Amino acid sequence: MRTSSVFAVLATSALAYGQNVVKVAVGGAGGAPTFTPNNFNATNGTIVQFQFTGAPGNHTVTQSSLASPCDPVAGGFDSGWVAVPATPALDPAPEWNITINNDQIPIWFYCKQLNLVKGPKPHCNLGMVGVINVGAKNFTAFVESASAAPSVGQAEGGLGGAVATATAPPTIPSGAALVTGAPAPAGTGSGNNTSSGAPSQPTKGSALATGVNSGVVFLATLFGMAVAL
Ligand SMILES: *[C@@H]1O[C@H](CO)[C@@H](O)[C@H](O)[C@H]1NC(C)=O
Ligand SMILES: *[C@@H]1O[C@H](CO)[C@@H](O)[C@H](O)[C@H]1NC(C)=O
Ligand SMILES: *[C@@H]1O[C@H](CO)[C@@H](O)[C@H](O)[C@H]1NC(C)=O
Ligand SMILES: *[C@@H]1O[C@H](CO)[C@@H](O)[C@H](O)[C@H]1NC(C)=O
Ligand SMILES: *[C@@H]1O[C@H](CO)[C@@H](O)[C@H](O)[C@H]1NC(C)=O
Ligand SMILES: *[C@@H]1O[C@H](CO)[C@@H](O)[C@H](O)[C@H]1NC(C)=O
Ligand SMILES: *[C@@H]1O[C@H](CO)[C@@H](O)[C@H](O)[C@H]1NC(C)=O
Ligand SMILES: [Cu+2]
């Protein structure tokens, strides 16, 4: 009784502070080309917290489209390259948050990696793709279409647009590397097309400056609240 009321309070305060969060692991053990989970729903205001925990890993989170699963979509988000060594394990892992701005439109994404960390093909062909808010569309068909894509688009995107946006590039703790392409600023263009913003150069310093952030802090905060209650 007491326990459940504590959790009810936690859930309520998390929502009150707009901290509806979905964590997605980018990359799997041994370089596996995966997003976990890769098909989920997230309402407006939800933070999708991409955690680059796969080691070794060298991946991107890049918005695409149902029509072209392995190509960046105009005005879409793009984390840029985040490389994680096999060892030592990074704690916290590199991390990138995007906020859902429109939960009525499916948000498709893929990894741009062509190099064969694992497996015989680029990661998008191997199923390193995902969707947020699939609605009536068919994720299995999207994965099949990605596996057959003849090429994997490498253009650099930015922080995103009207359907989902980041406010900063990924955080890069010591030991990891943001190789290229800190995302461009979110465009100020109309609608959801923000592709007029030119991709910016790497801003490794600013990424490092905020590198201590992680979901661990969020969990620790909740834990502290639970203890306090
Ligand atoms: C990560 O992959 C990108 C694209 O293939 C490449 O340019 C970069 O050198 C790689 N970084 C590391 C540390 O392997
Ligand atoms: C989420 O935001 C979008 C864009 O403002 C809006 O069209 C949509 O109705 C909102 N979703 C809900 C469930 O209110
Ligand atoms: C997401 O919502 C759709 C309906 O819009 C539903 O069919 C699907 O099962 C939901 N996915 C998950 C993982 O709950
Ligand atoms: C989704 O796509 C898969 C692969 O093309 C297909 O086998 C399946 O029947 C489709 N499901 C629906 C509900 O259309
Ligand atoms: C942009 O919005 C249109 C409809 O308003 C939608 O069909 C399209 O998928 C959106 N593009 C992105 C990248 O979200
Ligand atoms: C987005 O805007 C750019 C530049 O104005 C344009 O070239 C491109 O076709 C637009 N894309 C979409 C999907 O509207
Ligand atoms: C991502 O969002 C979560 C939840 O609000 C927060 O705890 C975390 O610090 C954020 N991470 C970054 C890198 O901003
Ligand atoms: Cu990848």
C-alpha cells in the first residue's frame, strides 16, 4: 500500500516535470547493429534518451522516412558519429536526447554506418533502424525495405525539426569520440523542414563540457526522492 503510493507520487511528479523518458540503447554487445527498443510510442514532450552503450560501437541516430529507410530526411535529426571503444566500459555512456514534438507522425530512424564493425553489410541493411509512433504503418515492412536498400545515405543532418528536436549534440564522456558532425542548430524554417541550416563543424569542446550528464543522474534523483518520501 505504502510502496504503491510512493510510486504513484513518483510517477505523478515525473509527469508534472515533463520527464516522460524512453531510453534506447544504441548498439549491442560486440558491435551488434541494433537499437533497443526499436519500435515504441512516445507522446508529445517525451524525451527519447539514446544511450550509446554498445561497445565497441560507432553509430549514428539519423531520421529517415518510410519511403527511404536508409536516407536522411530533409530537416530531420542526426546525432553525428559517436564512437565507443571496446574497453574500458564507459559510465556514463555517450548520450543524446531528443524531444517528441508531434506524436501524430511516425518518426523513422537509422544508423549511417557503412563500415563492417560486425556483419557483411552496412548497419541499415542489417536492421539498425527504428520507429517512434508507428501508427497504422508497418514496421516489419520498413525493416524489410531497409534490408534491401541499395545505398545508405551519408548526408549530415541537424538537430531536427517540428516532429522531434534535440537541443544539443550528444554528450561525449572521456574515452568516447564524437567523430564528425555535431548536428546543426534546429532550423527556424516553417513546418517540419529545417534543412536550410547548414551542418556545423564538430564542437567537441562543448560536447565534452556537458559530458557528465546521464540517465544515472535521473535515476539517482528518483531514488533520492523515494528515500526522502
Ligand atoms: C566511425 O565511423 C566513421 C564513419 O565510418 C569514421 O569516419 C570514423 O573514423 C569512425 N571512428 C572510429 C573511432 O572508428
Ligand atoms: C502533439 O502535438 C502536435 C503538434 O502540435 C499536435 O498536432 C498533436 O495533436 C499533439 N498530440 C496530442 C495527443 O495532443
Ligand atoms: C503504438 O501505438 C500503435 C497505435 O498507434 C499500436 O498499434 C502499437 O501496438 C503501439 N506500440 C507499442 C510498442 O505499444
Ligand atoms: C507487414 O509487412 C510484412 C512484411 O512485408 C507483411 O508480411 C505483413 O503481412 C504486414 N502486416 C500487415 C498488418 O499488413
Ligand atoms: C513533415 O510533415 C508532413 C506532413 O505535415 C509529413 O508527411 C512528413 O512525414 C513530415 N516529415 C518529417 C521529416 O517528419
Ligand atoms: C526542404 O527545404 C529545402 C530547401 O528549401 C528543399 O530543397 C526541400 O525540397 C524541402 N524538403 C521537403 C521534404 O519539403
Ligand atoms: C536526457 O534527459 C534525461 C531526462 O530528463 C536527463 O536526466 C539527462 O540528463 C538528459 N541527458 C542529456 C545528455 O541532456
Ligand atoms: Cu550502427
